[in-house]
Amino acid sequence: MNSSSTMIKKAAEFASAMIEPNAAQWEYARCFPRDVFIAAADASLAGLIVPATDGGSDLGPRGMADIMRKLAAADFAFAFSLVVHNNLAGTIARYGSVEQKQRWLPGMLSAKKIGAFLLTETSGGSDAAAIRCHARPQGSGWVLNGEKAWISNASDADVLSVYATIAPEQGFRGIACFLIPADRPGVHRLEPFNLMGGHALGTGGFSFTDVSLQPEDLLIAPGEAFKAAMAGIDLARVNVASMCCGMLERGIEEAVGFAGSRQAFGGPISDQQGIRWMLSDAATDLAAAHALTEKAIDALEAGQRATIAAAHAKKFATTAALKRLADCMQVMGASGYRADVPLGRHLGAAKMAAYLDGTTEIQNVVISRSLFST
Ligand SMILES: Cc1cc2nc3c(=O)[nH]c(=O)nc-3n(C[C@H](O)[C@H](O)[C@H](O)COP(=O)(O)OP(=O)(O)OC[C@H]3O[C@@H](n4cnc5c(N)ncnc54)[C@H](O)[C@@H]3O)c2cc1C
């Protein structure tokens, strides 16, 4: 089994060799880089939190977050695509039956099968318990109808974890999670979205017309499914926070390098106090974002609830990345705006990060509940 530090080192090498040189092109071409996704699986990056007994790398939350920070420093969208895939593989290992594990995990660990998490709908994502996708009981199974939107990996996903209500009157307790192949009759893949950036994530949607679901398609039963989705979201939020740290770290590195060599008014612009202070503020925010992320990871590693800590980390790290990456670009003048410098791509991704796995406002909803106990 790979040790965590060896895997982090390998992930950094993978990012320089396979992500960094290609990421700008993925953006232009608006494509999901399936070949590089498979190469990531070959580098053992597709089963990070799957137990070794199920063929995975058995890393804890810290190992996964550290790896994702390295990958996101090269391209956030590609890294997030892997987060979604890894989380689903981990969910199958945790909740799946022996048959479900045998059917799906080998393909997911080799990335022959790419996974997607289908919770959000066109009617809205923040109020996740209000989903309308409906699995109507029929015989021993169900019939699925509805639509899902804003789904990462949608353009190429082969295996779908679909959250649908089987009893709308029971609110979140009526929501179940089904695991189905994307080519099942009645499943329609929708056109991927044209976005401001992050096209390597293949974000799109699915519609379902009278899709037949059998008992063996049920991954998590009603009553447990929504809670499991929310518990998984804590880990995803910590990963997003760590990935924002990776992008900001990269932004500061680029801007410091540029400021040290760019000459203006008789010396390097790094001699200007205004430039130094802008980058010092960015470094302070990075240190704070990193500390909040580590605190949330500590809780996850200890098996404790990390909901509040993850909300603080995600809110702070995404907001800091958005503001300070723009500052790093400003330090670099027009050169920061070039597409061959990753900062513009990172800035777009920082905006995307402010929506993923709950918006900044929803992190405040979570935090405020802890303040007022409601
Ligand atoms: C690139 C990308 C990839 C994604 N990938 C996935 C995926 O793989 N799977 C998945 O299921 N979803 C995914 N999402 C969806 C994401 O989780 C949702 O966008 C997010 O939950 C917000 O939902 P919404 O966009 O419908 O905004 P809405 O819920 O419509 O909210 C609109 C605005 O109202 C604010 N708001 C809502 N409620 C409150 C409140 N109580 N208090 C204050 N403000 C509030 C929101 O913060 C937001 O600013 C993805 C989104 C993006 C952009």
C-alpha cells in the first residue's frame, strides 16, 4: 500500500507532467480530459478513500486534501472532477452491498467507469432536501422521473448516484440514493453547460423518463441517504478549501516571482511597498485559510463531526482565493491576464468554488445555526 507522503509526492509529479501542460487547452476546447483522468487512475488517484480490502489507497481526509491541493494548484476543475469520483467510490465502499462493490469498484478504480453525484436540480441546489426527482414505488422496485442539473463529470459519467424522493411528504426522510448506469433506458444525458471556466469538470445534467429501478439499484435507503450526502459534503467542503489554498499558493508564487524581476522606476516592483503589502495580505489570508482547513481536517481525522469547521474553512478559503488571486494578477500587470499563466483560470475556479458543495451563504447558514442553536 502507498504511504500518504509518497502519494502526495506522486500527485505533485502527476500535476506537473499531465495537468499543468494541458489545462489551458482543456479550457479552450471545453472538453473533459478522459484520457488524463484514466492516467490519474493509473497513478492510483481514483480510489483514495476506498479501503485497501476493496482495492483502494485507504487514505484519510488529510492525505486526500493534501493531494487535491497539489492537483488544484495546476487545475481546480480537473482536481474537483477527481474529488467527486473519489467520494462516490468511497460511498460505494461504505454503503454498497457486496454485489454493488463487485460491480462498480474495479471499473471506478481504473477510471474505466467515471462516477457522478446527482443531488442538485434545475429548481435549486441550496434547499437540497426539496428535490423533485421522484422514484415512484412499483412492484418490488421504483420508476424514476425528473431532472438533475449542475452535475460534475456529467459529460462523461458512466455510473450515477441519483438522489430521489420516494415519499415527498416525508421531506428529507423520503430521499433515497440509487446507483445506476448512465446508459440505462430512460436516462438522457443533457448538453454540458457553457461556463465562465472549469470545462474540464464536464458540468451538465441528466433527465429521467420512466427509468426502471430494481431493489439492487438502491445504494442508501430513505432516512439515511440524505444524512449520508450531507456527511460526505463536509469532506468535499474541506477538499474545496484545501484546493483554494493550492490555487492561492500558486498565485502568490507567480506574483512574487514576477515582482522580483519586473523593473519599473529604477528597480524591481517588489521594492514598492504597495506591491509588498498586497502580497503580504494575500500570504496572511493563505495562512489563515490553511489553518482553518487543518482544523477541519483534524476533526475529520479524529472521527468527529466537522460540519462547522468545514463551513468556516470553505467560506474563508474560497473568499480569500477569489480576492487574493485577483490581487496576484494585479501585481503581474497585463502579464497576469495571459491565458498561459494559470491565475485567470484559477480566479474563475475560485468563483466556481463559492457555489460548489453549498454556496458561501449556505456556509453562513450552517455557522449561524451553531451560534443561535436553530
Ligand atoms: C461547476 C459546478 C459543479 C457542480 N457540481 C455538482 C455536482 O456534482 N452535484 C450536485 O448535486 N451539484 C453540483 N453543483 C451544484 C451546486 O451544489 C449548487 O450550485 C449550489 O448548491 C447552489 O445551488 P443553486 O446554484 O441552485 O443556487 P440557489 O439555491 O438557487 O441559490 C441562489 C442564491 O440564493 C442564496 N441562498 C439560498 N438559500 C439561502 C439562504 N437560506 N440564506 C441566504 N442565501 C441563500 C444562495 O447562496 C445563492 O446565492 C455544481 C455547481 C457548479 C457551479
